[in-house]
Amino acid sequence: MKKEHITLPADPADIEDFDVSPEAMDRGQRARMIRKTRTALGLSQAEFASRFRVPVGTLRDWEQARATAPDFAIAYIRVIGMHPDLVAKVMA
């Protein structure tokens, strides 16, 4: 049986810690980027979701790394981060 690759091994001194796979690391980095973009704009999850037409539940799942934001969503969030007013105007 093939062993899963580990990006960040658990801390043996911490019984609640766990290994992190490459997929989990990617999901966490995407979650952080989305959350940082939203908070930099000073918007709540509900405000961001409404303004940029992202289902609030989907946004929440992405930010909490319960689901991996797909590549197209990451591109959209990056554009929002660079041109929030333009994107909001286009979405209106």
C-alpha cells in the first residue's frame, strides 16, 4: 500500500496535533488568501458574498478550509483584491 505524502508532520509532543498532507496545505493556503482578501476590504462574509455574488456558505467553507476553492475562484478572488470597485460595478 502506498503511504500518503506528508508536508507537515505532527508534533509528537502535542497529542492533538496531526500530519498535514499536501492537499490540506494547499486548501489552507487558499483559505488564508481568501480570508485576507475579504478582511482587507473590511467586509464581513455576508457582505463580501453579496457584493461579489458568491454563496455565503461556499465562501465560509473556503475560508474555513472545509472545501478547496477551485482555481477559477482563486483567480476571481485575486481580481477582486486588485480591483474591488470595478468587479462590484460589473456585478451590479
